[in-house]
Amino acid sequence: MASSHCWENPPALSPAGGGGGGVVDDFGGLKAYVAGSAGSKAAVILVSDIFGFEAPNLRKIADKVASSGYLVVVPDFLHGDPYNPNNNNRGMWLQAHTPLKAFEEAKLVIAALKEKELSTIGAAGYCWGAKVVVELAKVHEIQAAVLLHPSLLAVDDIKEVKCPISILGAEIDKASPPELLKQFDQVLSANSGVSSGQTITQFTKVCHFVKIFPGVAHGWAVRYSDDDEAAVKSAEEALADMTFWFDKYLK
């Protein structure tokens, strides 16, 4: 389940935010921030945390990923209803905004990308959004995945991942503590069948990278303050790691 860290440090949302991209009203049926050239040969979907697609830092990240040659789409999977810090009923909000619903909608976004002749697609998810990306990675919808300070994930989710996956976690994180990320690493490294009676389950080894950033807390990769030099440096390192992963498996 989502930890207290998931709800902390909300950004000041900006509907008109973003530099090189713009908002479109219908991309696969969703409002979305889109950056990059339609002539790109590969696409990246960024899935927000609970604070939604209007977060200024998320749009800056989209612009920077786009500058590496990708068409980047940041869909509004929360349908104009990001989590409001004044909302004391977190459970009800999560029930109304499930990652599994966003997963189904993400498949429509992917279909829209394929209609634009973009069939090489990666996805990155922050916190809540990481669960959406893992669901896509389970069913061959994407060719590369990146998770940043993920939440709502269990070892059984990671066992089903089918594509190269990079997991970037925080040293200080109640949602995905380092101990859990190390379990993810072990599962992804497994390459042997596990026998149970007459049933044999084969875990397929996938290319993966797991990194725990020292001294940072959950949310650091997208909820950083521009005035905090150390936070900006760590976020830029996460962005570089993410871009490297996409360059390796999408180009």
C-alpha cells in the first residue's frame, strides 16, 4: 500500500507549465502534456505520482527526455483530480484512482502512439505511476521500463516483468525501502525454475538495474526544490540514469 511518504511534499501545480512541449486535449482519449518531435523514432510515456501531470518538475523532465530524441507523453491518468493535500480520506482517493484503471488507459495511449508509427515505446513511473508501468511491463506493451521511488508494488509484481527494467530507489523510503528493492533485484536475477508438485514455474531472467540513491527520500526524483542544490543534483542523476536506460533499449 502507499506509505506516508507518498503524500508528502506536494508540488505547486501549473496547468500551463512546461517549456518545449504543450498540452493536448486528446491523446489516446486523455489530456496530456506532449514534448518532442512527431518524427521521433521512439516514444516515452511518463506516468506521474499522485500529484498529477501538471507538476512543473515532471514537465521539465519530459522536455529533457524529449531533447534526447523521443516523443514524450505525460497523460493525465488522474483526470483532472490529483491528490489534494487537504483531503484527509486518502483511501477513498486511491480507490477512485487505481493504477490498474490507469494501466488500461495507458494501453490506449500506446495504441495512439502506434498509429503515429511509433512502435518502440518505453515508460517511466514515479511513486503511484510505477505500478502502472510494471503492469505494462508484464504484458509486452513496452520495450523498456523505469521505476522511480516506486510504491504499491510487491515481489510478485516484479516476478512477472517481461522487459528491461531499471529501478531507482531512495535510501529513505517507507513505500519501497532498500530491503524491498534488494528483493526485486534478486527476483530479476533469478533464472531457474521453481517446482511445486507437478507444476513448474519458470522465472525468465530480464535485463535490469537496481540503484539506491544515498541520503535522499521518497519523491526526490520529481518533487525536488530548485533551491536545494544537493536535491537537484540527485534528481539530475536519476534523470541521466533513466535516459541512459531508454537510449540503451529503445534506440
